[in-house]
Amino acid sequence: MEHRLKRILPLAALAAIPLLLIFPYIFSECHALAAEAAKFGPAPVLSSGDYPKAGGVNPRVFVWMAAQMHLWFAAFVLAVPIFVLLLEVVGVIRKDSRYDKVAYEFLRVSLTAYSITAITGGVLLIGLVVFYPDLMKYLSGIFGSTMLFYALFFFVESAALYVYYYGWKPMSSGGLKWAHIGVGLLLNASGTALMFIANAWVTFMMTPAGVDIAGVFDGNVWHAVRNHLWGPMNLHRFIANIAYGGSIVAAYAAYRFLGVKDKAQKAHYDWMGYTANLVAIGALLPLPFAGYWLTAEIYAYSQQMGITLMGGLFAWLFIIQAVIIGALFLAANYY
């Protein structure tokens, strides 16, 4: 496993470099095209003919699937370093190597997911630019500066993850250990910043701010970023990511527990699963309160949007969600 990761991570980093270089270029081009049309023009009024088609590909389904895959893996790689860092700090304070060992194992699980996150993010970007070019021109005209920051934080996160993982053993004692914890803080800070920036783009499309009724931007990007749902979305996703990441690691630990024969290894994976499950439950408990705040803000912005979400077209999804949440708590208790 260790040998494979040493080969996979550098390749993943090399694969991410073209994406990193292409990302700001695409959005700078979109930003330039938008600026040519008007300084800050109104939102485009489009018809079905304005959306490119590619054979039998359904653009909405393609973008939805790419976004969903990206969200799953991104949630995992953003959450795991949070409790990896906490476990590492606890291990240093308590002088208990068990915490350090299980934290390292948690981090190792997330590495492959990181490369998949970069790939699915590239697929999502390509899908949006190809199928929704006018939307991307409009958004890049508003959020162009934040998109460049996104690329920068992506680079910082990638570098920090590389140093954090491969420096774990060489930086395992003395002052180097605290330097290693500092790298972990940088990794988490950059990952959280990435999520906050992406949340600004998503929530702007639901509750636009910094624009007039025609969609004309007022020129202050902070007004657009700090829209009605940005705060509650940040909190909800932050907590949900931890619950999701803990659940995935617990499932991994259960799988490894069943596969090993050595009693010491079984004890290790049993404790790893218990710790991950505890993290997941600890995040699941406050999650409904964050969800309530998010939904309350949706209703405050537009009652019609809230009714459509919970009592109209998408009500069936909330029923399924309630069943799944109940199943999560039941499974966690049995685990």
C-alpha cells in the first residue's frame, strides 16, 4: 500500500498541474469576453438554442453527475485532514502513539480520493464551460478574482498535503513535530478556503447579491460573495463533511478489520473504526441545527423557493433524506 501511494501521489500531482494551469486561463478568457461585451452588463437572457449540444449527451445530467462525484470526494478530502490534525495534536499532548498511528492511517486513506477529486473537478469545469458558456462568462465577470484565489489555494493545499503525508515520519519528534502540525494547519486552512470560495459561487446562483434586478453587478465582489446563503452553507458543509469523512473511514476500518488475521492489527482497526464512528456521530448531532439555519435563510430570502424545496417538486427528496438520516443513526449504533 505504501509503495503504491508513493507512485500514485506524484502522478496525481503531475496530473493536477495542467488543471491548475488551465483553470485560471479559462476563467480569465471568460472574464475578458464578458468585459468586452460590457463593463458590468445584465445577466444574459437565453433560449434553448443558446446551449450547445453534443450528440446524445444531456448537459444537465452530465454536469449534475460530475458535480456530485466531485462533491463526494471533495467532502472526504476536506474532512479527513481536520480530524487527522486533531488526533495528531491529542497524541502529542497525551504522549500516546496510538493517536499518531491512527491519524496517519486516516490520512493515507484520503490520498487516492484527493487525486480523484482533482480529476472530477476538471471534468466538471470542462462540462460547465462547454455546455453553459454564457453562464460561465457571466459568473467569471463577477467572480473572476475569487477564481484565481481558488487556483492558488488548490496549489497550496496540494503542496501542503504532499509535505504533510511524506513528512509524517521524518518530522515525528521534537520541534519538527510542531512544524509538521503547522503544515497540517496550513492544509486545513487552504482546504476550508477552497470550500468557502466554491460555496460563494453556488449560493450566488440561488440567492444573488451585489446585483440589481436585471443582474447588473455593482462592482464589489464581496457583496456577491457574502450573499444570503453563504454563511449557513459554509457551516452546514463544514459539519457535514466531517460526518461524511468519519463514516467513510469507519467503513474502511471495518473492512480492514475483517481482512486481517493478526490480533494486534485487529485491535488497531477496531479502535480506528470506533474513533472514526465517534467523529461521525459527533458531527451528525449538530448537523440538523445547521440544516435548519440554512433552510430558514432560504425561506427568509424566498418563501416560494423554500416551499418548492420542502413541500413542492423536491419534497420527495426530503422524505428520502429523513429515512437515510434515521438509517445512519441506526447503523452507527449497531456499529
